[in-house]
Amino acid sequence: MKYFYQQFQCLRFSGYSTQITYSKLCAKLDAAVGRKTSTLTGLCPPGEAGPCVSHACQSEKVHESLLFQGGTFFKEEAPVTDVQFGPMRLHQDQLQVLLVFAKEDNQSNGFCWACEKAGFRCNIARTPESALECFLDKHHEIIIIDHRHSRYFDAEALCRSIRTTKPSENTVIIGVVRRHGDREESSILPLISAGFTRRYVENSNIMACYNELIQLEFGEVRAQFKLRACNSLFTALEKSQEAIEITSEDHVIQYVNPAFETVMGYQIGELIGKELTEVPINEKKADFLDTINSCIKIGKEWQGMYYAKKKNGDSIQQNVKIIPVIGQGGKIRHYVSISRLCNDNNKAEKTCERVQAESQTDIQTCRHKDRRKGSLDVRSTTSRGSDGSSQRRHSSMARIHSMTIEAPITKVINIINAAQESSPMPVAEALDRVLEILRTTELYSPQLGTKDEDPHTSDLVGGLMTDGLRRLSGNEYILSAKQTHQVAGSLISPISLNDIPPRITEAMENEEHWDFDIFELEAATHKRPLVYLGLKIFARFGICEFLNCSESTLRSWLQVIEANYHSSNSYHNSTHSADVLHATAYFLSKERVKQTLDPIDEVAALIAATVHDVDHPGRTNSFLCNAGSELAILYNDTAVLESHHAALAFQLTTRDDKCNIFKSMERNEYRTLRQAIIDMVLATEMTKHFEHVNKFVNSINKPLAALEENGNNGDGESVKTVLTSPENRILIKRMLIKCADISNPCRPLEQCIEWAGRISEEYFAQTDEEKRQGLPVVMPVFDRNTCSIPKSQISFIDYFITDMFDAWDAFADLPNLMQHLDNNFKYWKGLDERKLRSLRPPPE
């Protein structure tokens, strides 16, 4: 019976070149079943009741799937599947499969049975000509071509022929290839080049064939089905009256519709593939564009009024909506801009009749490359007429007030623009100046005078607060060791708080006090102070209990972290890390700080202090950017070292359970802790120094001072609100670690001098290397032959330290630190007044 059914399948599904006639098969079936199979009546095409069936595609009834069960044939209903494609619901009919096999064999029969089991309609073709003819008639979703026997037909040539036809655009084509056994696996690239979707290594097992078809149905076929549905979406876009533009996440133009071309005067070929930044943006519009970008880059839709310039130079006002499209990985993958001309744009009324939808904002049209090389001056649209200034203010108001972004800077600009409307000209001009200041991105960085006034300050700012000058040489700076350090054998000695050597215990006796001498501990531990001090401080704050980890795990973690600090660095080594950890612990013990931070904040602060400079190469960010280092390339010249410290810290921690202090934490709590640690480490980057300090002063110091002036005793709900809001706790943690990181000028004098010598030596070494490699020297004053260390310390204290510690002292009450800072400043001032350039005065 199986034989008869297989023969029937061949007849039913195609009959191409089949050597068994319909009448003979019916006779055999009659004999096998013992009665007439009346259900077969009508299967043969009209007029072909006896001859060999050679063209099954002529008979539609052949495709009404007939099953043979229990000795009879019956018709199977074609299933219809609902497929959800975004907001669209699609109906997928029964799949059609075309088998192209020159001869019947177990493999072709296996796919026949598999199609029957899966409920797919199936045709068989024996020649390339009949296969192409049948495909053009039925438009099968899946084509399976026998690629095993080249003597019958060229499978790759057939695939290419099919791919040249329009219906094959969304067809999945499979090549059946031989099983090679022990022979070396051949490349699939020739098949891909010929147009095959994938290959199938011969396996006639029915379940193997069935599994292949099911995977195709829910994989490639389903994907192609959705792509076919996109044709309807593109039709809607093409016929839309509104101008539509689609760009990539990198603002590369991917699509514009005909309405966009008509409105803006560009041809699609002039735009596709262009970056939106290719054409200069008028600087007076930079703040507006930045505001829009800051909104859409965080996934928010922007809508408002916009002035755009057409290719011919005409300016038009539009209502614009820009929508970010979230794609793979939850990231923004496209931006869709929908534009139409404003209804009240009287000057462009005729244009409105011709084009009812206007495209893209200044973000786009301003940046489209104009082949006339013309200026794209947005101001020209609002400065015409006798009272250009007044018109400009009115149009500016219209644009700003139409914005829906809720950023504070937007509210400020709205208020200023509203004030300008009713202000006399001198006030309006002054407010214009205010707006110009607000347009800068460096709102928190004070402006320096010329370099002649204070070269030490200028060099410090250039070295610590910029990302370097782009070099002209081809040199590349590569860190000496890109691999993380393993813990040396000498570091694995079993230490705990109970068996610390007496000398080290003695060196840590007063670690709770500010005057604790880290250099004494450095000497006692042979330059390994971080493990010992870390064990003691972490025990005092109950870190192991919070993290639910053992002391041995904490010890292993501290050893790994310390091993990845470079002992060869004169300043950025594990002693500096231990010093910052000590300062952090000291600040956390202050009453105001304890009232403000939660236990998880304390844990984050102590861990961040420990890892904040791990694997520091002893060079500044500016140096790494100028040298084209691997890290600078990896982190796009932005917060290079700080990003590396944070990332490496978690890599070192989580790669080995023996030192993974986070392994027992609940997932959400770990994520909260991780985010807090990363935020604090990144806060140590000096380019954001003034931003962090000013935000702390404006959000913490000033509100607290105002409450005190109003008679609040400091314990009220208002004070608690200021101190414990999530936003302010973040500012406090950032300020805490920043002050701990650069607290050297607030240490006792001898420690202050030692730290000054160490950081100067590190800067000297960097300058030496910059000169050797022909790189830009970012801090020329740090030349070991000419540098005045007292002057550099005075500049550092004046520019970075005084204001920051004044603010921190007002919050945390640190009179002893401020006294040290005053003494140390006087010491450096005294040396400078004596024209001395060294750390200490010459011996008497």
C-alpha cells in the first residue's frame, strides 16, 4: 500500500515526467483496496483519462490536498494562519512547496510525505523548464531543488533563472546537497551566490524532512511573508500627502517619499545614503537642533514648528513630528520625520496648494548637501522686513513655544523669549546675550584668560578637562599590557582581620581619623595597602553582611583589584586607591552624610573608591586620545579611562566565583548597586568637574542654606526632602567621591607634599613620552627641567579645590580639612614667593 500511495503522491503533486499512467495507478489501487476509488474521479485533467499525466499544474483539483487513510482518500482543508506584524494582522494561506527532482527517489518521497504531514500543498517538477513554468503559475513560498545530480540539470543555473523573476523576491529556495561523510566540508558561498537561501544535507527520513519544512515555515518563510506585507506600507508612504523621511540611528538618510521630493526640490538620489551632518548648520540654530536631538535620542517623540530651507533657497515653516523607532536590542534604529506646511503660512500659500505636506526639520534639510554650495542661513527666513529684529523674536517665540520637550533648559528659553516680547530694545538685546551663553555646552566651566596670564592653570585645564588634540603623526599608543594581571603567589597568603601582621595592624590603628598616614601603611605592606585597609574598612561598614559574601571572597576580590593597579605608576597605584578609600570612609562617617545615604549607597561608594583607577596606565585621557590608544578608540575619546576602570572592575569581579562579591545578591539589588558604582567612577572624570560642583551647590547647598535662614532647625521634613531625594543622593555621592579622589591638598602637610611630588613625576613622565613620540604636549609646564611644582599646586588649589571643598565643608562640616588646605596653600605660596620650583625649601 505504501508503494501505491507514493506513486499516487507523484501523480497527484505533479506528474512531470512520471512513467506511471493514471489508469494503471487506478487499477493497482482498485486491486489493493478491493473496490473502486470513486474519490479519484476528476483528478485527471479533462481529456486525459488514460495517457501519462505530464502537467499536474493544469488541474486545480490536484492541489486540494487528498489524504489516504483507512483505505480511502479525503480532502484536507487548507489551514489559514494569522501572523502579527507590528500593528498589522496578516492571514497566511496554506504554504505551497515546489520540489524539483529529476528522478523519484527516497529524498523526494521524504519531502512529499513531509509536505502531507505539514499540510502544505506540493508540486513536483522533473525539468528546469517545467519547474520555472509551474513556479510562475503558482508562486510557491518554498522551492526545494535537487543539487546532488549535476548530470540531469544545473541546479545553480535553475536557481538563478528563478531569481530573475519578480515573484521570487520573497521565495525561499533550498538546495539539497550530498552528504560527504569524512570528506572536508564544502563552502556554502557558491549556493548563496546562485540565489539559494540555504542548503539541506540529504536525509530522506520523513521526520527530518518535516522538521526542515517546519523550521522554514516559522523562520525564513514567515520573515519573507512579513517583508511582502511591507509593500503595502511603502505604498501608503509613497502616496502620502505628508512629506516623510526615514533615517538610520546615525542620521543617514534611508528613504524619502515623493511628497518630500516635491516639497523640498531634491531628487531621492541626492539624499539616500547621505549623513544629515554633511551640510553646515547655522550656528544660531544650534541650540534648537541640540534640544531636538536631546529629546529624540532618549526615545521621546518631538513635535513642533520648524523653518526649513528648500534646495532652491526658499524658506518654509512646517509642522514637524520626529518619531524614534525602537528596534533590535531595545535601541533606536531609525528616525521617522513627518512634516506638513503650516496652515498660517500665508507667504507660501501657493506652495501649500502644490505640496500639502512639508518635510523634515532643520535637522535634515539644513544638512542636505546643496550642490549649489549655497549658504543655509536659517535667519534669512525671519529677518526680512523693516523690523527684522522684532520679526526674528516673534518667529523665535513661535518655534520655542511649540516645543514639547520638558527639559529645564527649554523652560528657561521659553521664559526668556516671553520676556523679550514685551521688553524694550536694550533689555531684549541683553536677553539675546543670555541666550547666546545658554547655547554653549560648557555652561559650568569658567572661562580662562589668555595663557600668558596663568600657563599652569591653562595647562592643568587642558590636560585634565579635554580629550586631547588630534595628532598628525601615525603613531599609536598601546598600553604595555592589555591583559589583566593574575594574583601573584605572594598575594594569596591567607590574611584576615585576625592574622594581620603586628606592624600592619599598628599602621592602621588610627585609620578612622583624617590624619591617618597612608604612606606608613604602604611601607608596612610592601606597597600593598589596599587589601589590608580594604579588609578593615569593609568590616567596619559591614560590607560582607550586606553583600552576603564571605571574608575570603572579599579578600580574594581585594587582591585581584590591587594586582591590577600598576605599582610602576608614581601616583595612580594601589596606594592612591587606598587613600581614596580612606577618604571615602571618613566622609561616610560624617553625621550629615550618614543621614542622607542608604546602606546600598555606602557600599557603592566604598567599592567605587576601591576600583576607581584600576589598571590606570599613568597617562591622562588627553594623552591616550592624542596617541590613538586602543582604549581611546574603544570608548570614542570620551571618558576613556573612567569607562575602562568601571568596565574592568566588573569584568575582574564576575569572571571568577572565588572573588565575585556580588554572586549572592538579588538581581534587582545588584543592578541598582552596579549602576551606582559606575556613576560614581564616571564622576571622577575631570571634564564634568564644574558641572558636578555647581549642581551640588545649586541643588543641595543653596536650598539647605535657605531653609536655615528661614529658621528651620535642620531636622524638618523640608531638609529631609532636600537630602534624601534620589536625584540629590546621586549628586551627593558624586561630590563625595570627587572630593575623596583629589583630597591631597587637604591632607596634613607632609602627605600633601608627598602626593604633589608623585603626581608631578607622573606628569613629567608623560611629557617626556609625548616628546619622544612626537605627540602634542598637553601640559607643557610639566617639563621636569623647568616646572615649578609650587605654582602648579597653587593653580590646582585655586582652580579645582577651593570652591569644591568649600561646598563640601558647608555640607559635611570638615573644619580640619579646611585648616590643612589653608596651611598647605600658604606653604606653596611661600615657596613660590621665594622663586623656588622644588617640593621643599633647600636645607638651611
